[in-house]
Amino acid sequence: MILNHLKTAVRNIRFQRGTSMINIGGLAIGMWAAILIFIWVQNELSFDKHHKDAGNIYLVKNYIGLDQPTPSVWENSPYLLGQKAQEQLPEILKVTRIAPSNYQDIYFNIKGNFTKESRGAYVDSTWFNFFPSKVISGSIAAFNENPYSLILTEKIAKKYFGNENPVGETIRIDSNDYRVQAVIADNPTYSSFQSDIFFPLSVKMLSAEGKRNQLSWGNYNYQTFVKLTPIARVKTVEEKLSSLVIKERKREKIDMKAGLISLSDMHFDKSIDNPAMLRGEKKSVIIFSVLGILLLAIACINYVNLTTARATLRIKEVSIKKIVGAERKQLFFQFVIESFLISLASLIIAILAIYVSLPFFNKLTDKQFSLTANSTAIAMVALGTMIVSVILSSLYPALLLSSFKPVAIFSGRNVFSIKSGSLRKILVTTQFTLSILLIIATIIVYRQMQFINRESSTYNKEQIFSFSIPYKIYRQLKPEERINYFSTIQKELLAQSSIDRVCRFNGGSLINMTSWSSGGSDWEGRPKDFEPKISFFETDTSFLGLLNLQMAEGRWFLPTSADQHNSIVNETAVKELNLSAPVIGKRFIARGDTGIIVGVVKDFYYRKLNEKTGPVVINNNQQYATTFFVKSIAGRTMEAKNAAEKIWKGFVPNEPFPYKFLNDEFETLYRTEQNVFLLVQIFSSLAIFISCLGLFGLAAFTAERRRKEIGVRKVIGASVMDIVSLISRDSLQLVGIAFVIASPLAWWAMDNWLQDFAYRTSIAWWIFAVAGSLTILVAIVTLSYHAIKAATANPVRSLRSE
């Protein structure tokens, strides 16, 4: 029986070749998009849950500045906190620490060739017992015994040593030789720990100065993880950790408390300021989960529409089978098998498409999904997607087709119920509601990205690059030597014909300045307990011209040393620090340096636009300004970079030139938003295309169902336009209803998304008009094929008695 059903199903699929190709193509596209989305969603929801006892492992976080309106939350703790906590708190079983080198690139010197790596970390001797990794070669014990040791992931080992075993090989980093002691498996994509190079934390303790610095209770440099006993109460442990820090730092003013975040919850925790590890967005997971389900659903809706549209051609087949004794369940099973075969063919095509597109998807999501490495997860997602598609696409058509009554066929009654037509219209309306919503979302996301580019384009980011003098060199120089050292570099840079401007700066980034200070400053009228967060810029006279900043009042720093102790504030600082007029000339102590305010600069963006601009104080005291920003002459950027590199080698020999272009930093900073925009574009296009297939099916159904009516109308004089209007009217009404439903939903969803940006574009009325007009235009083009075909058909054939 099953074999007979399979033969019949294959025969029907081959007979209806055009419809079958549309069904398979539509389902394949929907499955491809849905599976990719579900792979990402499954990965996000699995973060860090693979670790044993993940529910009992916690990251220690610290709340700093409790008396301020918005306390800071740090993921780092002092080194000694872990040691003291394990000794004094019985609720803590184990402790381990890690210090990611996220803000300091690692330069491998292999036979004189420098290569930059960015994913490094210092770990203590308990790290790999706490978070085990598969050891491919070498020994973790040897790594812990020698401070100048390295552990590499398999990916990094192959990058530098190919298929050879690197254990025992030496890599020079800075002025020290490190021996590779082990190679471990690559980090899973669902792990927060993505370091590829590991150093023993003990290497930081080798010098007396380094050890003293690392063991200071004021040095918050380590992420500390603790494993609690099963019966431990988190609240109690948090209180004991807070008391422990206050006790150890009893000579200092302490305004903090400790907290714990579970390892299994850490990925979606948004409380940490500037986290070193990648964090996820629960909102994004929900949005893309719904999007994946809807894309799969509208693909299945197409199958339903096209199958029911062709149902009139199978009425006789069903009726004859029923007359000769076929039961309804047998017919139902036959149609389910047809749906299964179409879904299976679609799944095979979708898997092939995933194989081809996975590298692009990995680049877009910054993951390393692999059909081999994640075969189990991908197989489960693919199988689940197919099961859902078979259920969605087979039940209704199978019930409808198997429900035909032979007596209705021969008595001339309409075999289609009103309910089936209404459901079909609801499904098509749902398709276009999603499509219009995505079109509106695409336009708004595009406008926001344009807004970001426009607001951050007071200067040409492509003409500016930066480099920083290593701290080890800065530390070796005396204060007076530093002035001469940096001034000489700056003069040599300015002497190059390809360089327009050079300025020094104390921050690593002009577009994402994350450092701030909440103490050591004073001004007239400041309440004693008011210590707001202030971003301090230490720079020179060229900073104004480099960024094309505008002065609101007062002036910029003079080229002489007259303003060495003076300050310039931004407009937000005037408001939030409650500086009364006249601001110019007021006394201002900036981190212990007393001077006056000589100017107010108009607010400028120095952070990601998700964050609101805060108070900024700019000083001309360049004590810590170790970063050079170089603006090239237009069209001579690479020449300027090469000239700067030559100067670098004269002042910093045997070190790679660590330059960064500002436009690259900008793209990295907004990569997530750019990727969201691209994904929305792709899925919008897919949704529109699949929805058009649905309209195509509806037009085919309408033309087939009203074939004789069209013939009669043509005989009595109806024009082609009349017939086209007759067939298209109902479908265009559905598009109109979809527009009415989608518009408020899109406004609500995108207004919610824009709330994540402190500075954002507006949602204009014309966006909805454009989305609606575009959808109607696409619908008209889609409907035209069947409408014109029906309108130009020979009415004699339509009216011929069957």
C-alpha cells in the first residue's frame, strides 16, 4: 500500500511539474532561511550550558558608586578576592580567574615576522580544571609549571604551524620567548570564552613590581568565577563577599557591593559596563525566532494555496477512487506522502544551499558554524523544520482533497466550501502582513544607519589612523623625557608632506571612549557628595581641527603652555555639572589639576550612539596622551601610513606598527547593527518573494475556479482590463488589509528597537506609504500573469461542457 502511494505521489508530482517546482522552490527557500535562523537561535540559547555544573558556577561582579544615580557594574574583581573567598566562605567550593587581553593585541614574532592576534587571556592554574577543554596534544600540567608557556587552540596552531605538532616550539612575544605546551580543541560557538591563546597568570607575578600591583585590593583586573555548594544561597554569598572586600580595604572609602551572575545566565546579562566577553540580546533571539517561524509558515502557506488551487483538477481522481472503495484515510495518507516527498526534496535543496551559504552566514554572525562540527545540532534543527513543514503543508490540503464527495461532482454542486476560501485569504493576508512589516523595518533600519553615518561624519574617517606608544616604553621614561619623546615624534610626523594634522590623545578610540572618572574634580557650587561620571580627554591644540569641533563659547587652547592647567567642557557638562553662567573663567579642578574653564565646545559623539553623551572635560595636560591620531592629505592616506610606520621604527624598534584606521573602528563598532540591517534586507526579500508565490497560487486558483464565469463575461463583451480587474480585485483587497494590520505592528516594533539608541532617526509617515505602494506594485505584477492569461483565453474552451 505504501509503495503504491509513493508511486502515485511521484506520478502526480511529475504530472504537475510547474506547480511542483514552485512548491519545492518556495519550501526550500523557507526551510533554508528558517534553518539558518534556528541554528543561530539554538546556539544563543545554549551558551555556556555545556559546562558541568553550570547552574552552580557564578561570575563575581561589583557595583561601584552606590551613592550615584547610576552605579557602575564591573565584571572584574581584585586577584586576592578569590583566594580570600575560598579560604573564608564555606559556601565556595572552587575559584578560578581569567584576565582577557581584549584591549591589548598580542604580536607573535616568528622568525622576524610579526602577526597580530587579539584573542588572548591570562588564566590561573585551576582554569582548565574548572572549564575543561579537549587536549589534542601536549600537557596542561606543563603549562602550569612554567610561567613562559602558551596554550593554543587548534585553529591558531594550524594557522602558524600547519599540520605539524607545535608543542615544544617557541614564539617570541615582546621581549620574551614562550614555549607552546599544549594544543586544545577550538572553542564551541556557544561558549562565552573565545580566547585562542592562553598565558599562565603567574607570568604577571614574576617581577616584584608586577606582583605588588596584581595583589593590590584596588586592582580590579580579573574575572573571578566561583563554584558554590548545592545548598548555598546566592544572596548570602553576595553579602559575605561584600563584607570581605570592605574588611580588606578598611582604610579606604568603600562605596561598593559584590554580586553574582550564574554562568548559564551570563550571556544575556546586560548589567555589566563594557563587558570583555560577548553578550547576547534576548530581544534579538525572540525576534529572529518569530521571524524563522513566520518565514517557514508563509512558505508552507504557499504550498497550501497552490495545492488547493489545483484541487479542481483532482476532483475526478478522488471521486473515482472513492467510488471503487477507497477510504478517506487512505486518500488522506496519499496526500500526506505527496507533501512529505515535496518537503524532503525541499529539505535536500535547503541543506545544499546552507552548505554553500554557511561561510557568508558565519561572517555575518561572527560565528564558526560547521556542518561537520555541529552536525547533531544542525540535523536536529533540520529534522524539526521538516516535520513542522510537513505538518503545516499537508494537513489542510489532505483533509480538503480527501473530503470531496462523489455525489457533489456529478450533481454539479461546488465542492469547495466557503470556509476553505476564507482560510486561504487569511493565510495570504498573513503573508503580506509580514512582508509589509519587514519592508517598513528595512527602511527604518536603513535610515538609522544613515543617521549614524551622518551624525558621525564631521570628519573623514578614511583619512584618519591612529597608533599608540607601548606602555612599557612610556613607563621607562621620566616625566621630562616623555615630553621630549612625544613632541619629537609629533614634529617628525608633521614634517611629512602626506600628513595634514597630528594630535595626541589619552584614549584608545575617538568614537568609543569608554573610560571615565567620578572623583578628584571640583568646581564652584559643587555639592560635597556630588561626584558624577566625567570623561576626561587629554589632548593638544590640533584636536579641534582634527574632528571639526565647534565652539559654543570661549576659545580652544592656545598653542603656548598658558593653558596647561585649564579646561574646556562640553555643553552636556555645563548642564549636568550645574555650571552657572558665566561659565568662562570659572575655577575648575580636573583630577587634582587646578585651572579655569576657557571654553565650551558643542556636544560631539565620542561613544556609540546607543549611549547618551555625558559630561566631557578636555585638558591640555598631555601627561597620559600616548595615542597619536594622524590625518592624511586627501588621496595620500597609504603614503601617510607608510611614512608614520617608518618614523615608528626609528622610535620603537623591534615592535610591529599597531595602526588602526578610524573607518575600520567605526565599522567594527556598528557591525552588529550593520549585520541586523543586512539580515532584515535578506529576509524581507525572501518574505516578499515567497508571498508573491502565494499570490501566484491564489491567482491560479481564482482563474481556475471562475473559468466559466470569465468565458461568459467575455462572450457578452467584457474587456481584458475588466477580466484582469475581476481576478485581481480580491487579492489586492487582501494586500490592503495586510497593510492596515502591518503598519501599527511595524511602528510598535521599530519604535521599540530604536529605544536602544540614545540618538535615533524619526519614524516618518512616508515610510508606510512607500512600503504599501511597493507591496501593491509587486502584487499587481505577480497577479498579472494569470489574470492576463485568463482574460486572453478562448471563451469557447471555457464554456465547453465537460
